[in-house]
Amino acid sequence: MLTQDKLVDLYRNLREEKVLSIYIDGRASEFSERDLWKKRLERGLAEARKDLEQRANGEVQPFARTLARVQEKLGEHDAFLPNRGWVSFATPDKLWYAEPVRVPMPDLVRWESGIRVAPYVRALKQGRPVITVLVDSRRGRVFQYQNGEIAEPVNVVVDDISGDLSDVNVSKRATSRSGVRGKTATDAAQKVLEVEAGRLRKHLAGIVQELAGTAGFCVMGGNPEAAHALRDQLPSNLQERTLVETGLHLEMSASEVQSISEDAASRLTQSRQESLLEEVINLTHSGGKGALGAEEVERALREGRVETFLLSRGFIRGNPDYADHLVGAAFEQHAEVEELSFDGAERLDTEGEGVAARLRFVNPPA
């Protein structure tokens, strides 16, 4: 799947080229529906061919050559598509991208200058990593879920990272007395365990920060006390993207972790979107760095002031060409683009005509 950076690169590289953008809804719940996507695609292609023939602009043959590249790739799928959606971008001389995606896509065929980008925005969420950590005082397992795949890059026990404990005035060897005035052997052993557990959490926190990056989500589980303590060691901006989940245990399988990661990612995404929209609404009403409504957002995009562009799924569906124009303008200025769903989308439709933006600055520079 494409990251936003790669999608932006494609958008910029192909904006002057004639591109065939194809989106396919690949959902099918029954065997009898296995090839419905082919029939819907053929209808969309037939409409595109008819439009080109009526225009008589000499683009029928380039369109046919481009389509042949896409159809060769689609020929790998006899019946069901391998996922919930499928997307391709092609020009007469090259198939630039053709891959399944894990989220439903609208059925869409467009032959135009540049790629059709707005529908792909919803798929960008799948590229956001979800880091799940199962931890207790002695062990930590770190899973990374991204683009529909789960991996366990780290499985560490405290002995692997405990290092030199000479700063602790106790011995790790069990004795009847600790050798430290006023402390029993049990006290000394407990002190060692606490120090080792702290070093384990510090080690895991560094791994989590690196894997999560600036946009990833985190899920903590295992021993509740250890999970909360690990979350507290993360920087505040990452804590805001972290859930501590009960019911997780250290010996869970990767498939069990994946299911939980998907659910947590959905909840964290929804919470993040609603918080971001609330922030933008408050900034707008207070005269700050926020914009609501198509007119204000488009003006901010023209002036290069947009840091984060928000739009609802309903806005994209109801205004496909205009939505694509706005998304492209956001990409041109390196703005983050977020498609809102659920309650956030409904509120955005009601209060902002389906679009909003967090701004870099309030007014354009003089």
C-alpha cells in the first residue's frame, strides 16, 4: 500500500500526464458475488470509452493501451479480489501502481490529467503502524501491525538488558542476609527486581518510540501495573496515541494480537479525529488557526496556510471532482490529509460543510 509521501510523489510526478485511475470495491460475502466487481468495472470502462469517442480528441488509442496494462494485472484475479478494494494508476507507457487495499473503495474509473487521489485517502490509515506491547516485570513482547500484516520484531527478557547492577548495593545471589544494614535478603532481591523492571521498561519505551514514529498508535497489555508504568515512560504526544487494554496476556498468539490491534487502531483513529476536529472548531470560533467550510478552507489552501486538511467521506462522495482538487492542493503544500468517518464525519458535515483545516498561520504574510 502507498504511504502519503508516496501518494504525494505520484500525484506530483503525474499531474501533467494522462492517467487512468481505477478504484474497485472488492467486497463480496457470497460465492455468487465473486465476479460482480468485473461487471461494475466494465460498466465504468464503457462509460469512459463512450465519453472519449464523443469528444473525438484522439485519446481513444492511448486509453486502450493504458487499460491493457491494467487488465494484464487484473488478470491475476479470476474471481474474488484478494482484499476489500483494489486501486491502480497507469499511463500509456507504464503501470505505476496496482495493488489491493484493505479498506472498501468506491467503484470509479477516471481518465484525466493526473491521478485521482481523494478516494485513496481512507486507505492511508492502514499505513499507520500499531505497536502492541505485552509486558510484565521480566519480559516484553513487541508486535508491529501495519498494512494488514503483523510481525513480532522484539521479544526480550530482563536478563538480556539488565547490564551492570553494581550501583545497587545488594547482591543478586540469594543469602540468608543481604549484607546491607537494615535490609533482609527479600528486600534486597525486591530492589534488584525493581531496578531490572525499570530498565526493561526504559528499553521497551525506546523501541516503541522508534517503531511508532510521529503517527503510529500504541496498545499496552500484559501485567496492568507494568503496562501503565510503560505508558508513563512514553513522551506525552505518544501517550495520547496509546491505549492500555485489559484482557491482554503475555502468551497471546500473533493472530490474537492482530485482532486486538485492528480494533484498537479503529478506536484510536476515531478518538484522534474527533479531538482534532474539536480543536479546529474551537480555533476557528476563537479567530485562531482554524478554518471551517469550503470557501474558507479553499482560500487557506490557495494561500498555502493549511497544516492539516480534514474532509468527510460524504463530502468526497457528493463532490468527487472538487474533493480531489482540494486534496491535491493540500498535497502540494505538504499538508496532512485526514478523511473523517463516524461521528466526526457527521459533525464535520454539519458544522463545516464537510471540510475543515488546521492552519499554519492565521493570515497570509504581507
